[in-house]
Amino acid sequence: MSKKIIGISPRFWSNETQEYVRVGVQYTNQLQRNDLIPFIIVDSVNLEDTLNLCDAFLIIGGDDLNPETYGETNELGLSKDIHPVADKVDKAIIDHAVKYKKPMLGICRGVQAICAFMGGKLVQDLKYEQVNHPLTEEHKHYIDKVNNIGVAKLLPDHFLINSWHHQAVKIAPEGFEVIFKNDETIEAIEHTTLPILGVQWHPERFYTKESEIIFNYFFDLIK
């Protein structure tokens, strides 16, 4: 059986002379340990052909989405470092995954992109950044299960995560259930019929038993 190809959303970094596409090795390491092939997706005239090559998708963390993607404005400047190409490619990935019912995991900005492009809404600024609201100096806090579906059935009712974000899902799109919260902040959502899962924290950076369960659940959806 041929190995599965996992398309990864691009993120961007630039200096005075060049612009780079980048993906953290923590993401690719998770895929490779399960004998999956990481494949960074870039914008091109052949974008749909590229997406057709992929068996599943990982939408990674990054900067803020343009609020116009979910029907709002940025007149207060709450959304930072918007990158139109990142928004374009994330949307193309999500539309393709939904159309062809391919597995998809969104992490941090990834779950926000899934929310925005599938008809939900985001909180543009949580008023406190969760990086400044940790239970430890390493920016960790607990989340609580609010719905017992999908991956939530495999996870504890209450466990510790990490988080670096000032935005979050405000209204989950149609077809999704909120499965974990931190107080009133939505921390994880899962689709009830499609193989789509999103988490607000970074399980690839904080590899606990719960992180392992989440990645293995995603890999089972793929395989």
C-alpha cells in the first residue's frame, strides 16, 4: 500500500530581500513518525491539482486571518499580521477537504481558519492573551469537556494544555460540536459527520498523553 500524503498549509516569513514558506518541524515530525509524507502546499495555478494529490490535510498555526473571511472588518486593528496568500490557500484546502470528505486537523490558526471558512465566527481579541493567563510560567491551562463525541470520547474530562493565542472560535460552524472549553473560550471542535477536527492549542509543542491521543485519532481517520 502506498504511503499517504498529508498536505500542510503554508506560513510565511520575510526579510528585506526574500520571502519564505515555512512549517515547524514539530508538525512534520508527527506525520513522519506515522509513516506519512508531509507535503507543503503553495499557491499556484495548479493549486487544485496539488490538493488532489493529498489524502488528508494539516492546517497549522500562524498569524491572524483577515476578518473579512468571516464577515467582519478590522477597523479596530485587532487582527494582526494578515497574509492574503495564507488565507487563500487555507480556504482552498478547507473547501477541497469538505468537498471530498478528506480528513483534516486544524491547530491554533488552523481551527480558526476552519471556523471562518465554514461559516463560523471568531473572537478577534480575547481581551487577555492566553499567553498572559497561564497556570505555569510555560503558558499552560486546563480545559474541560463539554461534549462527548469523536476524539473527546478518548480524552479525559479535564486536562492540561498549552496555548499561545489572542483569538478563538466564537461561533462554531454548522455541523460542528464544541468539545472542549477553557471557561467560556472554545478550545476544540469536531464535525459530526465529516472527518474534521480542530484544537486551539499546540499539541505538537506539548506532547502529553492527550496530545498523542489527538494525533493518533487523526492518523486513524487517515488510514
